Amino acid sequence: MGQRDDRHHHANRRRRTEKESGGRVSRDEREERAPLVGYEELYEITHSGRVFSRTTRAVLPGGYHHSPVIRISVNGAIVTLPKDKAVADSFAALDASR
């Protein structure tokens, strides 16, 4: 059984990988987002169909990446939307408001 890394070694390795990869900014934070049509004050959506909560500022877990639907929670109720339509409508509304 090998030795475990001490916390300093682990922290230095993490810093080195972050520096090489360009920092802590993930792909999700660089991807353009638009307010989700009908739920603008609660959620944002990206071109790839990832949904972000505006209150927690986190990606919503759920479904597979290639799933044709997205599921969001609105006042405790689960709402299912077709992903392609939600992305198209949201970015069309964003372009119209510019």
C-alpha cells in the first residue's frame, strides 16, 4: 500500500493543475447563458442545455447530458420542458431584447 500525500503536497498539486488549466473557471462559467423563458427570475440556460439556478448559482443536477428534456422545480412542483425548445426560445428572447 502506497503512502498517502500530505495536505501540503496535495494543495501544491491542485494549485499546479489549476494554473496549467487556466484557473478555477470551469467550462460552465464561460458558456453564455440566457434567462429561461417563463422562469427568468429563477433559472438560466446555456446553448448546451445546462440549467443554472439563479438563487444558488449552481448547475442543476438531473438527467443525462443528451436527454431531450430538462426538469426544474417551481414552487415545489417539478416542471418538465423540452430542452431544444427551451434553449431556442430563451436565446431568441435574449437576442430580441438586445
